[in-house]
Amino acid sequence: MPWGILDDKHMDQVPGNIILADQTDVPEEYRNISRDLLKHAHGKHSHIILAPQPSDSPNDPLNWPTWRKDLILAIVGLSAGVVGAYGPMLSPGFVEIAAELDVSVNTLSQSISWVTLLIGLSLFIFNPLAKKIGRRPVYVMSSIIMLTGSIWGARSQDYNSLLGSRMWSALGMAPYEVLVQCTIADIYYVHQRATRIALWNMFLLCGISGGALISGYIIQNQGWQWTLIWCAIFFGALLPLVILFVPETAYRRGNYGQQIAARNTTPNQEEKSDGSTKKEVVSDREEEPEMIENGVTTERKDSFVRSMRLWGGTYTDTPLWKIFLRPLIVFFYPGVLWGFLMYGITLSWIVVFSVVNAVIFTAPPYNFSVSETGLVSLSPFILTLIGEIISGPLNDWVCMYLAKKNRGIYLPEFRLPPVLISALVGVVGFFGFGATVHYQTHWTGPVLCFGLANMSLALCNASVFGYIIDSHKELSEEAFVAINARNILTFGLTYFVNDWLARDGVLAVFNVLGAVFVAVNVLTIPLWIFGQRFRGWIARNEALHRFMHED
């Protein structure tokens, strides 16, 4: 294998490796399959063999038109953006709100810690449920929780009631932090995913930074309760869209061999059928004229009303207790553990900004007002947007380029090279913020570094989530639950960071954060070298495979 990636010594076809381009030197197991039986993409990607291969059913989410898939992503992405804004909404006004509620700033900032802790714990409940009963009921339930939690928070008269409302809302926030990646894996092909993952992250991260940007003015001019009223308005508007236009994306699809066999046998079966059967087949196709290219329609297309049902049965026969345990086990898969560290450390460090910005920028030498403190988030908003616009197409291009150089064989490790860019940006962001605040530079210094730290997360997300989805598609829900256990890490850090900041100073705090960030990014190198062998070892472990995969 080129570029330092080590081949697995025991498997010719390691799970996660995919043929993306038609080449003459494809792996042996594909040479006895006619290319006419393999579905390809269209347009400029017509040379790409679709992965995963869709079934012939019009109800298979992979077969839905692109506009419908993108509409689903837009709705859940906007919901994720409001969820992202909800968390740090109050942070620009921490000093004023703490005085009004008669608590210390440190106590009020700890409300963020409790929210992140509950998000991390509730993921171990909601995502296994989504695996069992589907994504749709979980999305609807989460949207209802966020709507009611926002209304409760807006009516709170004391700190305990406010904390209770935010902890209730945290239950609804959890699925939108994780489940969207699984929905992307449900409805998009491998070569389409990185761009869509970047779009989802753009919604989420721009919500996080944009929410604080706007909320400063809301707190100063309307009062802090109105930040939650506006959240309630947005969730109230999005809830009907989720109910009407986000159908179930989980789907029971036969394995690749079964699809090939069904396609090969269907024509013979039709020839042997009697006349009445033939008429039934023709009649069905007249009712549903949309035919799946290179395939045979095997079931009638669901009506709009039927596609909107909240309950469509179960999507796995695996018992719930086993589904609940799987995230704990998959956490120790090398690729997932790397994803936890990359995403978890970077995002946790960024949450620290939300906790400390009000303390830093409202004090000398900056002396910002509440609205001006909110404007600090303009930098991460703009740079996150730029990072997300760049990261998806860049990641897809790198994958396609390396797959072409690798004789048309795609490896999940091809998602990793762009990490170098995000690492360099993050180094400037984290170390630069501590230095500029400590040496009291012009406010543009720490504000720019704040934005660069956020941009580094935007740049690395396409690599992290793309690698996890491509390496462990069947365990994507469990893997994302494991990765988002980072909320527990975030809880521990944000709970005491203001005390740490007061004791050691901003330079020492952000030097430590920057050093840990660098150390975590360096772990990408051994994953690049040994990643294929790690995946091969996991696939060969029969006991692990039996427990972790569907019964």
C-alpha cells in the first residue's frame, strides 16, 4: 500500500475499503461480477460505483431524489443550528444575569457544565432507541422537548428553575448533536458524504457562534429571557417541518449478494409467471412510473401520508440491552477513540471560550458591554462558515484523488490528510488567544484567535466523521454516541475553568489547552499508518463481530 499505509496481512478486502472507480486491476472478489450489475453515479461521477449499493425499492432512502435528501438535511441542520445556539445563548450576559439571579458568575457558568453532562449521558439512551425504532420518532420527540424547555426557561424566575429548564432541554439537544451524522449515512453515498457532513457542521457550529453573536444584543435590549423566547419561536416553526418533511431514513436493506441475486432472478421469475401475474406487475408499475435505474422495482412507493407515520416498526432484531452496551465497546476501537479525542478535545476547548469570554472581555483592558461581548462571536461565525465551505469539498477531492492514485480503491484513511490544515489553524487559535489576552494586545488579536480555534474544528470535522462513517458504517450510531461522550470531558473542564483561570492566568490555561490539542492531532499519524490493520483485526475477531453486528 502506498504512502506509508500498511496492508492487512490476513485480509485482501478490509471492511471500509471500497472500489470507487472502474479499473482493470480491481480486487479478485469483484472480477466475477459483471459491471452491468453494479450501479454507478451519474453525471461527472458516472465512473464511480455507488457505495453502498442501493436496493431496487423506491422506498430505499438511497434511491430518493437528491432534492428530497437535501431538504431533510436542511431541516435537521437548521434544528441542529438552533440547538447549537441554545447552549451558549446566555454566555455574553453572564455577569449581568448572575447579578439578577443573585448567584456568582462561576455558579451560572456551571449551568453549561450540567447541560453538557446531561447531553453526554442521554446519548446513551436516545441513540440506541434510534437504532431500534428509527430516527424519526427521536427527532420529533427531541424537537418537542426543546420547544417546551425553551418556554420553561423563558418563564424562570430564579436560578434553580433556569437550571432545571436547561437540563430538560439537554435531553432534546443530544440527538441533534449525533443523530444527524447517522441520517447522512442513511441517505447519501460515500462520495457525497463529506460535503453534507460539512453542511451539518456548518449549521451546528454557526449556531453555536452565531447564537452568542445575536444574544448579546437581545440580552442588552430585551432582557435575557428573550433569548429563550426566540429559541422557542424557532423550535415552534421547525417542529411542523420535522413532522411533515423528515420521514424515516433507517431502512432494512439486504446485503450486497442478496441484491445481486434478486436482480438476476427477477427476470426469469417474470417469464415463468402466468398472465394474471404479469398484469399485476404491469399495473403496479403504471401506478408507480418511477423505475430505479439498472434495477427492478420490488415494492410500491409509499404515499406521502404513509411516509409520515411516526412508527414504522423496528429496524433491528438485536435486543436493546446489547444495543446499549455497544457504544461502550466501540469506544475502544482505535479509529473511534481517535475521533473522540480529536472532536472531543477540540470542541471541549472551544466551549471554554463560551465560559470565560464574558469574564475576560467585560474586564479591563477591553471593558466590553454585553452586546460588544456578543459581537466577539462574529469572528468564529465567519471563520467557521469559511471552514465548513472549504472542508467538505476539500475532503471529497482528496479522497477522490488518492483513490484514483490507488488504482480506484478507496480507503477510509484517505479522509485524514486534511487534518494537517486544521491542526495548524488550531495551534494559532489556542496558543494565540492565551498570548494576546495575557499581553493585552488590541482586541482584534484574541477575537481573531477565537475564530481560528473554531475554524480548526470546522476543518477537522469532515475528516473525523467521514472516517468514522466509512470505517464503521453499521456501527455509526454507536460510534457517534461514544465520540460524544466528550460531553463528560467538557463537563469536567468547564465546571472549574473559571477558578483555574483566576488562579493561573489565561496564558497558562491556554498553553495547556494548546499543548493537549497538538498531542491529540499527532495521533493521526499512527492511525494513517496502522488504520487498515486496526480495521482488519476488528473484522477478524469473530466474537467481537457477533456481538457488535446485527443478529
